[in-house]
Amino acid sequence: MARVCQLTGKKPISGNSVSHSNIKTKRRFLPNLQTKRFFFAEEDRWVTLKLSTEAIRTINKNGLNSVIKQLRAAGTKI
């Protein structure tokens, strides 16, 4: 699976590792992705999502129902 958050769309970005002598080599910054299961009470089933930790906090704040509504409006199959 791709390293992309299903809610926020965060994905790896590139940058430089900088050594003590200021030599720069390419590296990747990976998002902090977690595979998380939520119980979706409206449909009485479990939903597994691959989310960044920021997206998990968003679900805790706004609720799973509103977040799934947004994802389905964007065309994501859940």
C-alpha cells in the first residue's frame, strides 16, 4: 500500500540529510501513518483506515460520521 493518509492526503516528501561537515544527501521524510480500526455505529460495522496521527486527532474532535461523509463526498470507497 502507498504511504498516503486516506483523510489528509499526507505523503512522503524529500529533503536533505545534512552532516556535521555540511554535506547534503537526499532523504525522505515519511508521514506518521497508523492503521486504525473504528467502529462505525451508523452502519454497525468496523472500518479500517490508514491515517496520519493528525487525522486520528481530527476524527476524535469532529467524529467518525462527519469524517466518513467527507471521504465519501470526495469519492473514496469505505
